[in-house]
Amino acid sequence: MPSQSEPVVHRRVPNTLPTPSSLTKPILSDLLALYDPILAYIASTKRKSSKKPANDLQQVDELRYKTIPRKIHERKSTADEKQTDQSRHGWLDKAEVEDLVAWKLSRGTFRPTLPALIRSNDAAVVTDTTTKAFALYATSRDDPFPALKSLAALRGVGPATASLLLAAAFPDDVPFFADEILLWLRRSDGEEGWEKPKLKYDWKEYREVWDGVGSVRGRFGEEEVSAEDVERAGWVVEMLRDEGVEAVFRGREKEVGEAGAGNRGGNEKKGDGDGGAAKEETGMEVGPQTEEVSKDIDRMSEEAAGVPKPASGKRKVEAKATAEQKPKKVKTGSGKADVALRRSGRTAK
């Protein structure tokens, strides 16, 4: 367990945000270490401006990356001779597909009709379709498109959602078609003249994701770096392009606040202060950057790194000190005298 004197993981921000071609193994490790703290930070800022439960974002992330893939793996490992060859590669049930779509919508643009379309699928059809698609990919891992297009037969499932369902079953090989990963893959060193494109979410663009992630994995060794690793690293980089997120995770939130919060809402670009590439607003909603939020993410990051929590008595002392700083109510002989004292700035003796 790290001591309190050791740096917590959210300070491990690369001096210059990497592009796919400049990514190194150590930087990849740092980006992956930043994933949970940044997610916690975004959940915290959303909590302050949303009626949703504070842990919604983290709960669905747990389902997406741990719970559902684990269930699929268990179905594979418990297969016996009575099961068909297809079912030995696992499947998704309807509730799991709904949970995965909920995770997808928590990341990007909310589409209110999509959950209803997913719910309109028959439960038996969902199980049968995912069973066949997973088996199809398992027999031809070099080409994901037959399996993806098989999944797209379900109502409400297009290229992006199909990639999500397949990635849940094969996280080592199959990347999810996220906005952030495609935008990151399209970036080049220097980024001069780079403009955020409007995505079409078609099969051609997923081919770009598949090939780009495969290229990054090939540089490091496919056995050592998974598609999920590259996907999450790309998401972290694009989140750090938000000026507010980048400032908090470099410990520069006060500097940004002094420069003026008005620049955060537009599409303006701002240097990262370290000679690196310009930062650009992402599609992810983040709240105002305050010292309180910074303390929240410090606490959550320290907990993720295993740093012990301070003794409970410390909070009581801080609360007492805060209370003592509050101005005491002055009693005078009449209400008019109270008003006069407040206006003059004097206190009663």
C-alpha cells in the first residue's frame, strides 16, 4: 500500500498528450492508471449538475468492463458436451444488452429512442443472435465484420453498438467504436490544421478503428496490449483535451480559474502550458472547475491508489474552525441600530 508521501495516480499526466504514433509503453501505463480517477472526476462534476445518482457513471462502467465480460467468460468456461458448438463461445441476454447500451449512452450523445428500440427485441432472439455472432467471430478472428453485421440484425443495433456487444465478449481483440478512440486515431504529431470531424458511425469508419487499434497493438505486441487497453487510453487522452479536466489533473485548476472560466464553453483551443499540442473541448459533459471539485478528485484518486483516509477527528476540527470563522450575530438595543452597524461596518462593543 502506498504511503501518503507518494504521488497519487492522477498526477501522472504526460507532459505532451501522445498521438497513436508517439505512444510508448510507459505512457500507455500512465494513461491506463488515469482512467479510474478521470472517470471519478467526471462523475463528480456531473453529480453537481445532474439529478442522476452520483455513482451512475461508475456503476455502468463496472458492468461494461467487469461484470458482463466476466459472465460471458463463465458461460464459455462452463460449457459442456451437451451444449452446441456455438454456445460454447458465450452469449448475452437481453438485460445485459440493455445495460451495455445504457453505458454507451452515458458516454456520448443521449438518444432517447435507442433504449426503447433495444427493449423491443425478443429476449430469445437476443440470446440466439449473440450466440451465433460470438461463435462466428471465434472461428474467424481476423475479420470481425460478419459477426458485427450479424449483431446489427437486432433492432437498435448499428456499427457502434454491434462493436460494443462483440467487445464485451472479446475484450482482448475487439475495440469498441467510441468517438474518442476514432478521433484519437486520426490525430497526427503536431496536429497543425487538425479539425474535429463529424463522424458517420458507419462500417467504413469502424474499419478505421479496427485497423488503427490493431496497428498500435502490433507495435507493442498483441499479447501484451489488448484492444481494450488502447480504447481506454484513447478515451483518457481525449478527456484530457478538455481544458478543465487537464487543469485539475495537472494541479493547475487555480491558474485556469484566474484566466477566466468563460473559455471553457466554446470551441477555442488553448496551449497545455508545457509546449504540447493544443487542447480541444470534448463531447463529454464536465462541470465547473472549483477548489471543492479538485479536493473531491484528490480524495477519490487517493482512495483508488490505496492511500489511507484521514482520521475522522480531523474533519470535526476543520468543521469547528470553519464555524469559528463565521461572524457572530450582534445584539443591540433596537433593529435600527443593527442596520446602522451593518452599514457602517462597525461592531457593537
